[in-house]
Amino acid sequence: MTEKKHHTAHHGKKKGEADKEWEPKIVGFLCNWCSYAGADLCGVSRFQYPTNIRLVRVMCSTRVSPHLVLEVFEAGADGILIGGCHLNDCHYMTGNFHTEKRVNLMKKLLREAGIDEGRLRLEWVSASEGEKFSKVVTEFTEEIQKLGQSKVHADDMVKAKVAAADDASETFRLKALVGKEFNLLDKGNAYGDKLDPEKFRGIIDAATEDEFERALILELARIRPMSVKQLGMVMDTPTDRILRHIVLLRQNSKIAMEHPEGFTPVYKTVAIGGEQ
Amino acid sequence: MPENTNTEKEKPRIGVFICHCGSNIGGFVDVKAVTEYASTLPDVAYATDNLYTCAEDGLNNIKESIKEHNLNRVVVSSCTPRTHAPLFQRTCEAAGVNKYMFTFVNIREHCSWVHMKQKEKATQKAKDLVRMGVARARFLEPQEETKVDVTPVALVVGGGVSGMTAALSLANMGFPVHLVEKEKALGGFVKNLHGLMMTTKSANETIKPLIDKVDAHKNITQHLSSHLASVEGFIGNYDVSIGGDGAEAKDVKVGTIIVATGAVPLVPEGLFGYKEHPNIITSTEFEELCNKKELPKLKSVAFIQCAGARGQKVSYCSRICCNVAIKSAISIAENRDNMLGVTEEEGGVVEEPVAEKKAEDEGLDRRRRRRGRGRREEGEAGEESAPSSGVDITVFNRDVMAYGVENELEFNKAREKRVKFIRYVPDNLPKVSVKDGKLEVEYFHETLKMERTMPVDMVILSTPLVAQPDAATLSQLLKVPLGQEGFFQEAHVKLRPVDFATDGVYVCGTCRGPADIAEAVYQAAAAASRAAIPLANGFVQAEALTSRVDETKCTGCGTCVEVCPYGALRKSEEGISEVIAAACKGCGCCGATCPEGAITMTHYTDLQLLAEAKAALEEV
Ligand SMILES: Cc1cc2nc3c(=O)[nH]c(=O)nc-3n(C[C@H](O)[C@H](O)[C@H](O)COP(=O)(O)OP(=O)(O)OC[C@H]3O[C@@H](n4cnc5c(N)ncnc54)[C@H](O)[C@@H]3O)c2cc1C
Ligand code: SF4
Ligand code: SF4
């Protein structure tokens, strides 16, 4: 899915934003051993690149959970770069194989949320690829320039969807599936059997869709109580699917029904912990 | 938020030190403006700029400012943490600030040097980067590094040359060693060999002194006909159960482990007529026949090099086979120990007189001059007379890998003894066939550019060493990796060739890849010295960058245990995951994986990383 280019802003722009010329805001998460070192070498070699990227160092790209990425998108990042060691060169042996699986999930969730997946990029940059680093950043910045400014601050629905993607990424089901994906597909299970990758990916895809829709229902019904029909319309999703999700969410006490006499039942997200 | 409780305890007082790095930063970023901006950021108690923060002055400035402004967190904004973090961390500690309360901001490699023509934008970026660093610093927490005692005992797996050498080195340093060998005797593969390169002593004579020393050493406990049944624990503290044939398992506690399980020769199933005639044998079988004195009568022998190697069954060069063939060729040429079983009537044993050798040397020199250097290994069939033992010897090769000083000398010696070296190309392998019970090698003579046939009495296939078939079992037990060819894989091919990435486990000998005895011995001595470091220190100190499991959230699903590449997580008796701090390397894989969000990465918490990343997006 690509982003809709022309959107009517629900809440208008934040003050000051309109008159300042827009510059892409890009965050890069780089692993200490390869990409960060590659970015260092790029500097030492004086390869130039655009100033838009801000780098955050992690020990391994495997640290970059979908939650980190999606929350930074939710906070308004226009693009996020994840840099790791080349496959089989990971300082922690298998870390970046897991990164790859997680990035697949992040991209799927971005698609669900209607965000162009080109806003997230995974690159392997070794400690000796200083020039490659400058190329990657230059290209990525150009790509983000083309995709334009993130709509999360301008459009509440976009924000709700990114928030839902973030919540979905934190669900037990998705984390467990993606967490086990590398070991199950690439290393085989305890008996040495390998699963059919297509089948496994199919399972993850279906789960991602489900979890995203449920998270979005909760996100929307947190703002105001909504009926199944309303949810279906706003989410552009068949009502039978919405109803199925609602039944499950009610079983798990995540959503409550309000049924005033003579009106269609509406659903409201149950506040947990410190949430209102 | 449970992650950050210290703000109540101690309000952050952050000191920010911004470096000009001479003109490296100062020339491209307005450092004064960045410093001024830094002083306006929340919780920043002091901000200053230094010409060189890492120089004596700069470091003293950090120390004094910590005292003067009562700082409890320090941000240095300069070059790269990859080279300078330890220096600034020590400085903080010297002034009483925990090293984990320090944050590095890179405005040189990641800013001034890559935006050299955009001072305004680079200055803005430097401000943003400092703001990110300060945001992170606000959520830092002091950490204690864990110190774990080490059991000063080593375990060596494999009793070949390398295992024995490693065990003996450690034993001589005074450490008790358990040496586990699956066969009923020590010696390893060398036991099968007849002679060795570069020595006239037999293989068994050569290694006997080593075996004797191991036998006699009071610090070495041998476990023969044994294997590792289970291994639990981590560097300094392994609980190992050693299983024996029928015997009860013995449990030992060790601090470090050396893997020296060797390799086996490839069985060239389906290659070069192997098994189609009793005289088509491998080089290993040749050594065994020599040992048993069962060589058939020979008038001509052909070696075929790289049989199964370099793109046939395995991709690599097995490193030793050329030199092994040269060794065997010389011993046949010399009829060493009357290996050919020549009787008195037939002419007796050939031990070459010195005079003959000298004449031969001269002959060789003449030939060299005649042929030129380029074709020096090309022996033309039939051109010269046979070696003095009377056996024609031909080595079919792709190219002769007689690397280094000694091997080259041996190679020359073989040529002096009229061993013929004939080249083949991989697209046109020599063919071995049996005609009327006789062996023939058909080959394409690359120099003469013609097909030729050579009748021979024996074909010796130089097959590569391949990984032990049960290497995977040991690799899983010890949680150390195998490379693509099934050999054990070291931590770094150049800089850490005898370490595994997992601390506490080391590797040497042919289980790491083909090597001759001398090379196996170097590696063994190296591995022993690496393995001795933690034993001698008596403790290991782990950086506090480890994972932490919240027992109230963990449901014991075990996903983290599966993904950790270092076996640093295990299930406690309550079925809940626990971290072995000394084994954890802090990669964060478990943290990003845990479906319950029960794992926090120390010093790289979500809170810290999100504060840092989100600060990049603030409008200023
Ligand atoms: C045909 C041939 C000729 C050679 N000729 C020469 C020569 O002339 N000169 C020379 O320098 N080199 C020669 N070599 C190479 C030489 O054999 C090796 O360099 C040497 O054997 C390496 O010693 P190692 O201890 O690493 O391995 P090995 O000798 O293979 O010893 C490994 C030991 O570990 C034991 N083991 C394996 N798995 C386990 C386990 N799971 N648990 C417990 N124990 C285990 C094995 O039983 C064995 O005893 C030759 C090799 C071949 C194949
Ligand atoms: S993955 Fe999380 S919940 Fe599962 S065992 Fe590990 S810490 Fe516990
Ligand atoms: S951080 Fe990495 S090394 Fe440490 S326990 Fe988790 S997965 Fe293992």
C-alpha cells in the first residue's frame, strides 16, 4: 500500500510547521561493530552525505525491536534506517538474521498502517564500507524527500494506525512467532525438521493482519466509543471481521460494550494500568 | 515506569563537554553556539567547550567540573565512542561518577567530517545530537560490573597431537587438566601414519615422547574411551559430565574448555575408481599399508592430488595433502625402512650414497637452467630415469601447494629423486581405469597438449581432511559454531584464530581446518595460553551490558533461551528464565524477542533508546 498523497488534515498543522521549509527527519539505529564503525570510517574518509540523519548506537541490530521503530515513527520520524553487519559477519553470530525477520514484520505492519514501507530501510554496512554508508544515507534521504513528510502529526487516523501497528508488534503472538522464525525456518526444530517457509510466513501474515486490526479497534475505541458498523467504515474492514475481533477482545476484557436503550451497541476500550 | 527509578533518588545534574578537536570539529561546526544551546537543555547543570577534551587539560576539566558543579552524569560530544569511550569513562570514575553515567555524542565522524561544506546545517545537527545525548543521559543508571570466580581447572577434548600439547602446556602452568579422548589410546590421527614429513623418525616414534609426558604428568587426568555427556554453565564455571564406555559418568567442574577433536580423511566414494581395484587407495590407507608392511610389489605409483577437494566434494584446499604426497613419494623413492619389501636377490635396500646425491644435485641444476623456472615442477614422463628404488613415481596435481621454507625444500628433494609432477586442470581430471586387472591413468598432458596413458601398479588418492562426523553434537553441547564446511569456527579468522566467540571455549588443531602437526602444535600452544588467562586471573569481569529478566513478567515460554547465541539464558528451577551475567554479551536479541516484554537490556533500555531517538525529532 502506498500513502495517500493528499490528505485533509483532521487537526491542521502544528504551529510553526507550515512556514518552515520541510527537511526530512531520519533516525538511524546502527550496530556498534559494523555499521557504526562504517559510519565512523565514512567520516574519517570525508565522504559527504546530507545532514538529515541522526544516529543512535546499539550493540547489535538485533536489539532494534519493532516497538522501538514503530514508536519512533509514531513520534514523527520521516524515515528510519537500521544498519547491521553483513549476514554471517554478525559480531553476535546470528543477531542480524533475527533483525531481518523483525524488519519483515515491521514492514508488514507499516503496510497495514498505510505507511510506505520505503520509509524503513535495512542495510548491511561493514566496518570497511565507509563509502557505502554515505551512499546509503544519500539515497535514503532522497527517497524520503520523495515520499514527503510523515502524516502522523497532521492526521489522527494515521497516528492511530501507527500506534496500532506498534501495539500489534508487542502482542505475544507476533513476538513469539517472529522470535522463533529464524530458529524454526533456518536452523530446524529440536528434531532437525525445517518448516515450510511459505506456510510459516502465511501464518505470520494472517496473524499480523488480525493483531493489527484488533490493536486499531482498541486504539479507535479508546478515543471514543464506536459501533461495529462505525469501526468497519473507519477501518475499511468488513463488519464480520470487526465483530469477530470484538468477540475476542471482549473475552479478554480489553473492550467493553455500552448498550443504551434504543441505540446500537457501542464499544469502548477498557483502560488498563495508568491509561485513561 | 519501573526502568527508571533513580530520578527520584537523585535528580540528574548533567555536565556537557563539547570538543573542538582542534579544527576537526571547530572548523565545520559552531562549537560555541552548540555549547550555549546545550546549557539550555533540561537537567544540564554545566556545559563547556574544550579545544581537545581528550587531552590532559580536557580530562582535568571534566574531573574538576564534576566536583565543582556536583555533576552526576557526563556527556562528551566529540569523536567516536569506539575509540574514546574507555578514556572518558575512566575519567568519570576517577571523579566518582559511575562509568555507566556517561554518554558519548559523536559530532566529528558523524557530523563535522561528513558535512564539511554546510556549517549552518552541521551546527544544527550537532545541537540535535547533543540534545539526544542529554535525553539519554537523563535516564542512565549506575551499574555494577559482575565479577565471577573461575574454577582453575581446564578441560581438553581430543587426545591427538593438539589436545595433548594443549593439555601439557596447561598442566605445566600448574593447572589441573581433564583430557577426554574417545578412542582407547592417545595419539590421534598420527597413530595411523607411517613416516612424517621432514623427519626420518617414524610417526609413532615422533609422538611417543609427547604421549609419555602426558602419561607422566600429575596434573593431567586422562579419560580414555570417553566423551562429553553434558555441559552446563559458562566461562569459569562449567559442570561437565564425562561418559565412558559402560562406565558411570564422571562429573567435573572446569573453568575453560579446549576443543581439539581433529578431522578425518574424506572417503572418495565414486571418485577415480576408488574400490574398483585393491590398489586404488587413499593416502591414509597407503600409510596404514606401510605400517603393516603390506605394500604390494610396486614398479610404478601415481598420486592423484585434490581427490575430492577444491570444488569436487569439498570446496577448500586441504593444505596438507601436497606435502603428504611429497613425503610419501620421497619415502618410496628412498625405499625407506625397506617399505617396498625388496629382497637381497632383488637388489637390496636403497639408501642413497652421498656421491650419487651430489651428482644428482648437479644434474638438477642443469635441468633447471635448461627448462627455466616457470616449468620447474613439470616432469616429463619418460624423460628421466626412475628413482633409485626403481619405482616410477608420478604426482598428478592441479598445482603443488608446497608452501613455506621446509615444504619447498622437500618438494625440491622429491624432484631430485626424479619424482614426476604432472599437472592437470580441473575441467580435465585424470581418469583411472582397470584394464585386464591392470591399472591405467589416462590424462591430458598440458605441456605436450596430448592425451596419454600411464600404466601403474598403484594409485594413491590424496583426499582432503573433512570435519568429524559428530562435530555438530559437540558444537551443540558447547554452544560454539561450525563453519560452512563443518569445521569449528573461530571468533575471528585473523585476530582471534583460537578463540570461539563464546568466552571460555577455545579451539586448535585440525578440528578447525586442515593443518600439519607443527601447525596443530602452534595452535594448541596458543589455545592453551588463551585458556589459561581466566584460570590465572581467577575471575572474569563482565561489562554490565547484560539482559535482565523481570520474574514477575516472565512466563517461562523459553523463546529467549532459544535465541541467545551464547547460552546465556537458562530456565531456573521455578521454570522462569534467568540470565547468566558472565555469559551474556548484551546483544539484545532476547530483549527484542521476549513476547512478554520481560527482558530489559541494561544500559540500552527502551526508555533510554526511545528518549534518545525521539529527541532527534523535536522541533526547536
Ligand atoms: C594421510 C595423512 C598423512 C599425514 N601426514 C602428515 C605428516 O607427514 N606430517 C604432518 O605434520 N602431518 C601429517 N598429517 C596431518 C596430521 O595427521 C594432523 O596434523 C594431526 O593429526 C592433527 O592433530 P589433532 O590433534 O589436531 O587431530 P587428530 O590427530 O585427529 O586428533 C583428534 C583426537 O580427538 C579425538 N576425538 C575426536 N572427536 C572426539 C570427541 N567428540 N570426544 C573425544 N575425543 C574426540 C580423536 O579420537 C583423536 O584422537 C597427515 C594427515 C593425513 C590425513
Ligand atoms: S522469552 Fe520472556 S517470557 Fe519467555 S522465558 Fe524468556 S524472559 Fe520469560
Ligand atoms: S543479550 Fe544477547 S547474549 Fe545476552 S542473554 Fe540476551 S540474547 Fe543472550
